[in-house]
Amino acid sequence: MLTVEYDKLGLRPGDLLLDLGCGFGRHAFEGFRRGARVIACDMATDELVEVQALFGAMVEAGEAPPSALGAGVSGDATRLPFPDDTFDRIIASEVMEHIPDDLGALDELTRVLRPGGTMAVTIPAWLPEKICWALSDEYHAPFVEGGHVRIYTEDELRSKMRGAGLQDGSTHHAHALHAPYWWLKCAVGPTNDDFPLVKLYNRLLVWDITKKPAVTRIAEQVLNPVLGKSLVVYATKPIAGVASARAARREPADAFA
């Protein structure tokens, strides 16, 4: 289940792609399949082991070019272990809402993105997320360790990305069918996976993901602008001017160099 649209990201074979907060690698694997050189970065080392193993399995199965590079790296979003101007493309999917110092993370992502490179940041959309927080305190931090620490508006995220020196661009919503599922889970308890309606809805989502029937694809396209669970904002690092924009906002450009 992909949130980012790779054509909007501009990913091409041979590009060096950073998937920050990769989890079990859904975006990393798609980039790898498309022939990118992929660095999957996360703080959860057990998940990185599985991601690394699947990179190899994809090559053996012919699902990725033999020349494709896939590697897992453990790292903190606010202190990334990469040199300046390293990556052609960056994906940070459902990460920023977990990071207390999101400004520091955006500065680091901008630092390691090459001038002219593009980035996709995805977050929970404001309205679906607001409803989840209202329905259950058990859905977010501080009840959930490492859980969501804020609810973004689109304007807030765009402003913070511009403050890091990025030129924000197009945007879209995704996964409208998942919003009611999470509202239901929050209403009965986020960990109550055995509730009958939760189990039934989960089977619907699995069927949709695996089969991609026309009826649900059309329904989601219609509903995404209003109920999309995720918001995606694309941005570009300008050829010049990042250092001055960042310094004007909060800190020296070489703070994480």
C-alpha cells in the first residue's frame, strides 16, 4: 500500500533514494523495484534486518534489476548519518508526526537532499487525525510510547518545509478507506482487534489492497480529497539559498554537518 506517487517524486532508475522511517519497507521496495539505489533508514533495527533480507529476495526473484542497490541503515532523523547533498530523492512517510523536534528533522532531510532533488513528506491528514484523537487518548502520545505527538494542518507542514529551505510543491491525499477503519478502532479501543466490526473492516481493506477492485479504487479517488487518511506534500531543494533560509529561521546551516 503506497502513499507516495513516484511520478510526482520524479524517481528514475539509478537515483539514490532515502526512505526515512522505512518501517517494513513498503516505499523502499517500490523504489528498489523501479531500479533506484535505496537506503532504508529507521531506528528499529529488527525491521531493518527484514527489509535487507527482502531486498536480496527481490533480486533473486527477478523483481528488481541486478544492478539495484538496497541497504538498511539505522539512524536518528534529527542527526542523519549521511553527508550533505547525498540523495536525489527522499521519502519520509508517516514519520514527522512522531518526532518532537520536527524542525530539526526537516533541516536534516534538507541537508542530505542534493540541490534540485525532490522530497515527499506524508503525514496523517488533519480531519481524520483530529477525529481519532477525539475518540481515544489511547491512539496517540503520551499514552502510546513513540506515538503521534502533533496534528498537522497542511499550511503548518508547508510553512515548516519552507522554513527548512525547501520549495513546496504539489500535494494530494490518500487512503480514504482507511480513515473510517481507524475511527472505528479508536471508538472501541485502538488495540481491540478482535471486535467483530474491526475484523470485518480489516478483511475489506486486505481485499482492497490485494485485489485492487475497480469499485474501491473509484470510491477512494472520489473520497480522498475529503477523507484521505494521509496527506502528501512534495518539495524541491533549490539550487541555491537553502543555507540562508535555514539560518534566518532558527540555526546555522552547518549545525548538523
